[in-house]
Amino acid sequence: MKEKEAKIKFDRHPLILYVEKEDGSYGRTESASYLSHHYLDDYLDKKKKWDKDLKQQLGNSEISPVYYFMIMLEMGESDLASRVGISRRKLKKHFKMDVFEKMNLVMLKKYADVFDVPVHTLTHFWLAKKEQKD
């Protein structure tokens, strides 16, 4: 790769490449990842939209906080189930708000630890919705 071809200016994600210089020698040059330069902003925009859509579903009780955090943290079902110590079948039940509402504190704590959030963050949407009904 020639030095001119490697030059991409993108301060958010610098990268060091070793390229062929104009004089025929090889050396390092600072550049950026092509993917970062061209697709990072698009990814971040899509993630914001995803977050907004999932929060709306959460507010409508279509999904539970377990599903929300699993998706936003980009975890797979098998990975999450094994970290919490339950089967995938049971995990899928926890994606439903009516099952989530009946979950005990021990299970909530396991999820909170895996998601690295306090327990009240998991119960926030559920408690707020419950208060609105009362």
C-alpha cells in the first residue's frame, strides 16, 4: 500500500500503518480505519434509533428490561443465559413484562450484575408504570 492510499483523517479512531513512502522506503504513517471513517457515525445513529425504539416498546410493556439490556449491550441469548445461570427457554420467558414483574430479587440481582447496573435500573420502568396505574 502506498502512503497516499493509506491517509484517512479521522481523529476519533487513529491507526498506525506501515506503508511504502514516496521515495520507495517503508515507514509508519498515522491514518484511520476506513470502516470507522465511513461507518462509525452511521452505526452510532442506528444505535440511538434502536435505543429509542426499544425504550418505546419497554414503555408499552411489549418487552422487559432484560430484553432491552441484552440488545443494547449486544449480548446473545446463550451468553446471557449462561452468565445468569438459567436455560435459554427460561431467559426467553424473562423477555416478557408479565413474567419479569414476578421475578424475585435474587434473579433481578443476577441480571443487574451481568448488565453492570443497579437493581433499581431494571425495575425503574416497571415501577413507574405501576405508579401510573395506581
